[in-house]
Amino acid sequence: MVTFAQTVGAKIRLHRMAQNLTQDKLGELIGMAGSYLAQIERGEINVKLQTIEKIASGLHMSVHDLFGDQAGSLQENRWIWESVLLLLQQDEAKQRQAHRILKALLTEEESS
């Protein structure tokens, strides 16, 4: 079962990565340690709304965007959502490796 903290953490990470920000860079922008952001993104800790507001502000978005149901369509497709959460729990090197493997697998299937 995916927790609320994991869902919000995953959304934070997706938005952060979409803006090409590292955890350390975002942390620097909002006065928070990158390691603390990592724990939030992995859904390991529950945080105060004030912390979520700081993160949302640093990402130039509203708290509603993080709590809203943007991931609803992903959550309806269980395999995609579980894959996204699994990837988000990995370090960047493993994410890149998984991406290369998935891309090779899917490209291979399209070629056949």
C-alpha cells in the first residue's frame, strides 16, 4: 500500500527533476538539507504543512499542485505507478540504468 507521504514525496521528486534541480540545489534554495529532502521524497518521514509550502515555493508551484490528483491517471494503472515509485526510491545511477534497460527492451520490441 502506497502511503500519502510516498505519494507526495514522489510528486515533489518528479517536479524537482523536471526542473533539473538536484536535492542539494533545491535544499539550498529553500534553506533545507538535501538529505532531508531525500527522506521526504522517499516518503520516509511525515512533514509539516509549512515544510511542504517551502518546497512548493522553491519549485514555483502551489501546495495544491502537490496534494492535487495529478498522479491519478498513473495510480489507476498500478504497474506504471509502482514502477515510478520503485524508480524514485533508487539513486540516480540506478535510475539511469533502469531507463537504458527499459528503453532497449521497448525499442527491441518495436523493431521486431
